[in-house]
Amino acid sequence: MRVLMTGDTLGRVWTFALDLAQQLSFKGTDVLLATMGREPSSAQREQASLIPNLRLAPSRYKLEWMDNPWEDIEASALWVLQLERQFAPDVIHLNTFGHGSLPFGAPVILTAHSCALSWWSAVKRRPLSSTWDRYRAHVRASLKAADLITASSRRMLDKVVEHYGPDLPPLRMVPNGRPVDLFYTAAKEPMILAAGRLWDEAKNVAALTAAGSVPWPIYLAGESRPLEDTAGQTRGCRRLGVLAPETLAAWYARSAIYALPARYEPFGLSVLEAALSGCALALATSPRCAKSGVMRQSSYRPPTASDSPRRSVL
């Protein structure tokens, strides 16, 4: 079987795509991963090279949420169709919104990881300007043309319907997973860890940087934009920069608490990773949970020796 998959190299969609390609490789499925956003880094290329049956087709085409992307969207559409003709996949799996309405010959699954409209409503909480009307129309057309729409949480599926209409193809929730053998628990130390795109307002890192009275050190791992604090500390937080996966796993293992005070997070992978590493989780609740007074308990259990290396905890 062959799967043509799209993705980007800018966030955790890359992790999702590689994990899925790895699992498909165990079944002998060939995957061609077409990436956009920016060229994969040398570390990302090395990650991809370790997965059997995975071929990488990199590009620098802009994604639909970037500034003035439409010429790139048109050019990348021709490129993706050419890849389909060359690769002859049995299934198209899109992890981007730019190409769902193309005349593909194979069935199309589109996974909604997040979107600009739901991000804006959660983070900015004010009406979006008309400059995003073309984005809205393009994403809606892409969603309507798919054969199946998936998302990792019921809330994200609800947001898809809220922003793009109820008359969509079948929607299915497929919870995220991470391979259990990548994470472990070590002796916990009195420190707090947060990880992700630190520059993204949705991550709400400001809630941590403002917590100056917390006696434990707070470490921030991930990509950030330069700030005036070149010493690597911002109001009590210590910045680690972008860490290799194995290095981040070691930080998870040692950290007593993992904090994610996000305003918008359609079920991020970092929560799973921290749970698999035995961290206590300090998480923001969704507005729906907050209004009802409901706090959901984690069903996490530490992995045991009997767990298969290929098993993913959801």
C-alpha cells in the first residue's frame, strides 16, 4: 500500500507525520511525505532517514496561514498533483488545509491539527478582519472536498464545524499517540518544565514568566524569538532553546511538573510526552470545562516492561 502525506516542518505536525509513517512502515506501507513551510533541518532529515519505507519530498512553499501565501498555494498544488501521478498512492493523507480540493484520484483523509480561525477566537477574542475571508473560503473548500476529516480531539472537531459549517464530510476523532519507548521516568527534581513554540501567544508562556514567586525554577524548551534578556532567563524562567528529542526526553524525565497554561491547544503532543515521563501536569482547562466546574483526571499509567515497543499510549 502507498500513502501520499502532506505536512509542515515548523511544528509538531512533523512529529505526528513521522510517528504515523513509522507505524505504517511496520505494516509494509510506503509513505511519501511532502513537506512545506520551510526546508527540513539536517536533524529532521536524519529523523526521516531512520524510518523504513519513508521518502521525503521537501519544499519551501508557504502554508495557507502565512502572509500572502496564494501564489505558493497554486504552485504547490501543481507540485502535489505531480507527486500523486509519480507515486500512485492508494490514499492521500493531508495534514495541511491547502490542497483538499485538488482533483486527486485517490481517497483523501484530511487531519485538522489546528486552524487560524479557531486560534484567533481563542487567543485574540475579537472579530477577525476581512483579510482572512479568502483563507476561510479556501479552507472550507478543502474540507468539503475531503472524503474523511479527522482531528485528535472532539473540541477541535467542534471548532471545525463552528468555523466552516456543518455540511462537511464525515468527521472522526482519532486521539494522538506517542511511542512509549521514547520516554521514561528518572528521579524527579524540584523544577517545572514547559515546551513548545514559545513565540506563539496561544501557548501563554507569559503566565509562567509572570510567576516570579514560584520557588522552583521554570525551564522553557522550544523555539522563541529574541528578547532583551540575552542571559537566557526571563522573569524567573530559564530558556533552553530548541532541544533534540532525546535531550527533551531527559528533561521530561527529571522534571517534577510539566506546565501548559495554553489558551489554545488542540490536544498537544507535549502533554502525552510529559505524562509518559511521569510528570505532574499543570494544564489550562477549556472554557467548556471551566464553566461546568469539571476537571478531567489523567488516565496516565507509567509504561511497564510488558509494553510492546510498538505500542502507543493514547
